[in-house]
Amino acid sequence: MVLIFSAPSGSGKSTLVQYLLGQRHDLEFSISATTRPPRGKEQHGQEYYFISEDEFRQLIEQEAFIEYENVYKGTYYGTLRSEIDRIESRGHHVVFDVDVKGGLHLKQIFGDRALAIFIAPPSVEELRRRLTGRGTDTPEKIEERIAKAAFELEDAPQFDTVIVNDKLEHAQRALTEKVDMFLGKEEEDIKVQPQR
């Protein structure tokens, strides 16, 4: 099964994904490829595969991606087929942390095998405060992210569930309940399948 997480930048999506991965040992993170440079302490092969735009284009030509997006001007993100194969070969459920367009595309691809979760900020003002507080972007980049977030929030109803990340502990609890219900349903389906 597949869990798809999408959110405007600064909504706390990565924090919630890391929390969930720490709670369940049957989940594994699908590492995306990107052409953007690492931020802070990010390392190649952990948060992302950091590659050049030329390498990314070669992978597109080789059809190595299930989906990819040119998210910001000249900045690509993509989901590698090899990551899904790696995780499923270990018997784990795949966790995607992708942009909103990528999330909706993955939901189309995986259908009922996927739970698409949109993490929303409590407000655009709070989003601006969080992005400023991160200290990783220029004021111009923050405004670009805020403008993009306004469009992304319009897509929230297309996801299976929306979790507002106002208070972290409340968002964690809501997330755990949704995921346990979804994966629990899948485990029950396996149990009732007749033996062959």
C-alpha cells in the first residue's frame, strides 16, 4: 500500500512524515530526486537524491520516473520507479513526500492502493511565519512559496483526507488514526482472502 503526503512548503509535512515513520516499522520512505541544492543538514540519499538538471533530464528520457514536476523555475522533483521496487521488495508500505501536483498524480496512478493526505497550515499568515522562522529562504523565495501555497490549498479537497497542522500533537494523533484505519483495512482484506 502507498501513503502520499503533500502540502504547501512550511506546513510541517516532513515533521509529520518523520513522526509516522518512527511509529510504524512497516513503512518506508521513498526518496525523491531533485535538482535543488541541499538545505541545512540534508544529505544525498537520505532526504533526497540531489542530482544535476542534466542527470534529471537523462532519467526522464530513460523513463526512470513514475512522476516528476518542474515545481519551481528550473527546479525538478521526481519519484523514481527504483525506489518503489526497493521498498516493496522488503515487504514495506511506500511513503511519498511530494508536492501537491505530484501527490495528485501518484493518487491517479495507485488508486485504491493509496491514501493521499494533504497537510494544511492553520493559515497563510502562520505559513509565512514558519517559512521566515526556518531561515533557509530569501524574502523573495518566501513570497514565491506563499503565492504557490494559495494555489495548492485550492487542491486540498481532491485528497482523501486533509489534516490541519495547527497543534503538532493533534495533527500527529489525527494522522496516526487515519493511517492505522487505512492500513488496518488492508490487513483485514488480506486475512479474509480465501486460501489457494
